[in-house]
Amino acid sequence: MTSLISGQVTAGVLRGERSRFQLFGDTMNTAARMESSGERSRIQVSQVTADLLKEAGLARWIVPRSMKMFVKGKGEMQTYWVRKSKRPIKPRAATPESAMGTLDEGAESEGSSGRGAEEDDDILGIEGMNKTERVVEWNVEVLVSLLEQIVGSRGGVTNQIQTLSNAEQNIGIGGKTVLQEFTPIIPLKRFDTEELERRRRTITVDIGEEAKSQLRRYISNIAELYPDNAFHNFEHASHVTASVKKLLARIVNIDDRNGLAASDPSDSVDLVDLAGHSYGITSDPLTQFAVVFSALIHDVDHPGVPNTQLVKEKTRWAQIYKKSVAEQKSVDIAWNMLMEDDYAALRACIYQTEDDLLRFRQLVVNTVMATDIADKELQALRKARWEMAFSNADSAAESADSDPSTNWYKGEIGFFDFYVIPLAKKLQSCGVFGVSSHEYLNYATANREEWVREGESLVQQYLAKFREEKSHLTASVDSLAV
């Protein structure tokens, strides 16, 4: 039986024959009383701790107890259980329709069964899986299919990679930040004609249950690291992953030049040399995997506020990264977890050589950093890259800090006017996505119209919810002060 409580304590060392470090105070007394009302193999948390978890976007970690606890001198107290660990997820067939189609299930669906909330760790859906588990499984199947292509492209080789441990450990050391690793243009790998033809006839491989299990565990942990933000959450990341997968599937494969056929396989080629083609993506499964992987991890542990606000508040992470705070933190968290020993078999599927390790790292860094569309220096780099590739520059809007309660939805409309719609037009003009390119412009235009119609009312709904939660948190703090 374990209790978890947050509050002020007094610390000291008791002297004597058995000197020991000791904590004193009302917080400790309450924790002891909570422990006496606990249950075996369960962790009970106080209301204050629960409020802190909710504030951090981790409300899904706890569930309220059905009965309040009586504490001498305080009266009745609402406490919570930490949710039990989910049982291991078994491989199941998943489709975008069965997994992603459940993402919009509202919170009101949870707890709607006849069971009490504390018995119901997570309402189970189709095939005995809850919503998050279904989405995790869908992401697993997407990435497994890409890993199979990577392994197949190198003839099914998945040797152990202990020899790369030094190279793995050297990434990110020496005080270099993720943003400092960003490079404007990534040289793409060339394949000679024979290699290109072989890659088109990749053998059918199975990456094995160990690698699949590690991938499933990795994505499950990534899901847990996404806070319950209104937007930057695991649900959002999975939608982005699905969109990226769809976009990759639609990239035009015009002819052998898309494979970057070259007389010397060691040659590399810059983006500027490939205007109008698919940049070799169709022939390189590692690039495809890196982009989809980046979509999944790009908002890990996102605090739910813009980088400019994090810098203004001088948060710990802002002091470390200075700019592109959320994006750099996401890369560091996700990458450091991937480098753990528990995921060695997974990494062996992704890369077998130091060159592929470094290329994978660079692709992840560049892809995630590209999601920071507000940073002016990154904007300028994107504009320069487009000019080099297509010799056609569009003007971009400069966003200014403003009160989000009055101007946020207007900023979203500007985002469509000066970023999304011009980008959709560029995609249509360059022809990378073939005849389907016009769809993205249609979608962008329709989404902008929806913001015009409903943006102001949505902001008012968000404000009302925020005020209600703030009032509840204030009341909880005041009651403890009394």
C-alpha cells in the first residue's frame, strides 16, 4: 500500500545511536493516514497531487476513488488511484478505419458502463482493446511495414549492432543542441541502376517478434509521454502519422531518375538537383521510416503552449534550448529512449552501419525541426530551399505575439492564408503528388472557411473550460491553506 501526496515538509536528521533523516509536518501526517486507507498493490494520491498531474496534462494517469477518505482534523478528502499498468498488447490486425476512426470518441464514453470508475482502468473497445491501445497498434503496424522494407532492401540482414554503441553514444554530446544539428540540405543517397532494380524487388521479410515487441513497447511509452493537451497530444501525433503515410504513398514515381541512378554509388545529390522529382524517397525506405517516425514523436511531452511563451516564462527547457524549445525537447526525449538497451533489436532493424545511423538521426532532426513554423530563421531556411529547388518564392506572414483569447483564431486564419494555402499551391505546381495534388489545396481552402465560420465561438468554449478548471484548482489550493 503506497500513498503519494504533495505539499510542504520540514526535513532534519535525528541524532543519536540510530541517526536518520526524517520528514515532518502536516503533509507527512496526511500521507500516513492515506496509507492506512490504501489497498494492496495500488498507489493512492491526494487531491493536490491529482491537480498537479492534471495541470501537467497527465489526468489519464489517475482515476478518482468512489468513496472519500476521512482524515482527522480535515474531514472528508477525495483521493485517487494511479491507474494500473495496462496488460501487454498482443499483435492484432488494425486498419486506419478501426484505429484512427476511434480517436474522436469523447471522454463521456468512458465510465459509461455499469462498473465503478476505480474498477475501470480503461474502457475496452473492439477486440478487448481500449482506444489508446488500438491507436498504438495501428502505429505499430505502419512502422513495422516500413521496417520490413528497410530490412528487405538490405537482403534481410539484421545483425546485432554492439559495434555502433560508441557512435550512438556520441550523438548529442559536447553541448550541441538538436537545433545546432539541423542542416539546410540533406545529401540523398544515390543508387546505381542495378541497386535500384534490386530495391524494387525487395524480399519479403519478417522483422521478428522481439523487434515488434520492442517497437510496440516504445510506441506505448511514447503515447504515455504525450500530455492531455487540447491539441499537441498522442491523438494529434497519430493523425499526423496517418497523413504522412498517405502523402508518402502518393509521391509520384516518374522514372528511374527518382532512384537517383548514378555511375558512382558513393556520390550524393543535393535537393537543388532534383526539382520536379520525388527526391529518391520512393527508393529509400529508411527515409520513409524516418519521416513517419518523426511524425509520431514530433510533439512528445509538448506543454501545450507556444515556444515564445515558454521563453517568456523562462522555463527550465527554454533556458536549455533558447528557441524551438518544444521541438528540441521532443527529439531529445524520443531519441534518448530509443537508444536504451531495451530497444536494441528495434534499432538493428532501422540501421546496420554508422552511415545509416547518422543519416537516420539527421532525417529525424530536420523533419521534427521543420514543424516549428514560427521560428523566423527556420522560415528563411525553408524559403531558401524552395527557391533553390523551384526558383519560385512566395511571401510568408510574420506572426506577432498577441492575446490568444481575442486573436488566436484570427492567427489560425492567417496561418492558412500565408502558410498552408501557399504550400498547397506549391505542391500542386511542383507535381510531386501527381494528379492528387489539387486535393490538398481544396482541403486547405475548406479548412480556412471553417475557421472563419466557427473560430470565434471555439475560442469562447476554450476560455469557458479554462476558467472552470482554474476555479476548481484555486478552490483546492485554498482549502489546503485553511
